[in-house]
Amino acid sequence: MSPIPANGIPPKMTAHHVNVFYGDKQAINDVSIDIPLDQVTALIGPSGCGKSTFLRTLNRMNDTIPIARTQGDIRLDGEDIYAPDMDVVQLRARVGMVFQKPNPFPKTIYENVAYGPRIHGLASGRTQMDAIVEQSLRRAGLWDEVKDRLSDSGTALSGGQQQRLCIARAIAVDPEVILMDEPCSALDPIATAKIEGLIHELKGRYAIVIVTHNMQQAARVSQRTAFFHLGQLIETGATSDIFTNPRQERTKDYITGRYG
């Protein structure tokens, strides 16, 4: 078990000695990290270093790739998420995911948000569902922009609005962890600023893990940063330490722009 950190709060998720293979190719090599409860953890590193692959181990999204194989121990509140009796649908409700490219369903804005609560039986009727949809859209900072057009298609929204709709969809099932895989890379600076503000708002409510190529973004939104290189976790620590006083030479070289 991981030691309990100084603040006395056990980590929300733990990963110990995680390896991921795509066929014969090893993509993640012996990664161990704790994900704290009420902080944003940023995963940074050059393209192809394994950040997104590792992120996808945390809600078993790699299971959807036939040649992918995961080894090691990953736990959510101490529960082994790779145990044979783990309900993967339930796991993905507890550990929600927002992807790089906004991917709303080809349904109305309302139905995009209501979909998860409906399949998980979280609402006992229309009034309760309406409340869940409104609360999720409010938390995602989207309610005021869409409240008069809930029956419009989610795909008719702008890119930034679509991404906030996807965040509303993720939080509608009341997850405990939110994984974000480069959530701003397809967005303009104004939409990016809104998503970053939203991450800041959501921080106290969920454990958040974000993969980003943008080091300035990692510095702005996260409290902890993990640097990946060639499938290995090189260094992890407080974001301020990683960016101003990294312990490892490879981290320093990446942060200062020697490669990337």
C-alpha cells in the first residue's frame, strides 16, 4: 500500500508497477503513481511517451484495443479495478473521461447529458432528470448558453461548447475521478481559457488527471505534475517543484525546451 501523505488523506487512485503492451511493443514501463483526491494531476512529456496510454489504464479504456495488455496493480479507493469481478461499465461511470476531440452524441443537448444517468438509473422521473441535466450543465459552465436550446443537437454547438457538453456528460453520472486527454488541443484560446477555468472550479469536487502537451497549461491548472519519457515515469511532484526545480536531468531538459 502507498504511504498516506502528510495531509492524512489517502490517494483516490494508486498505480503500482504498471506495464502496458500493444502486441510485442511495450508502451508503459513500470509506472507507479498516486492520484490525490482533491487536486489536478497533469501528465506531461513529448508525443508518443505514453501519457495517454497510461491515462487510459485508469478506466480500462485500453481494454477496447484487442492487442493491448495491461499488467500491474491499479486501485480506486483501494479496490482493484482489474479484478475479474469489476463491473467495467460501473468503473467508467466512477472514472469519467473527456477526449481530445469533442465527441458529443448525435442527439439533443439534453439527451447528451441525460444519457448516462438514464442507463445507470440515477433519476426516478423527468423532474429529477431535468435537475441532473441542469446541474451538470451549470457545473460545466454551459447552462446559460444552452438553457433555451436543450432540444438542439449537441453537434450544432461550437467546438468549445461541445467540449464543455462532454464534460457535463461525464459529470452527470456523479463520477469520482475525471480523466482529460488533451481536452483543449482542438480549441481556440478563448475556449481553452473557459475549459481551464472549469477545471479549476471542478478541482475540489473530483480527482482530475489531465494529459497535456502544453506546459504552460499544466503549470496553470495542476497542483501535481508527472513527467513521462519513452514510456517511463521520470519524475512526479508538486507542479511548482517540477517546473522550477526538477530533480531529474531529463525533466529539466524537457521543461527548458531542449527536446519535446
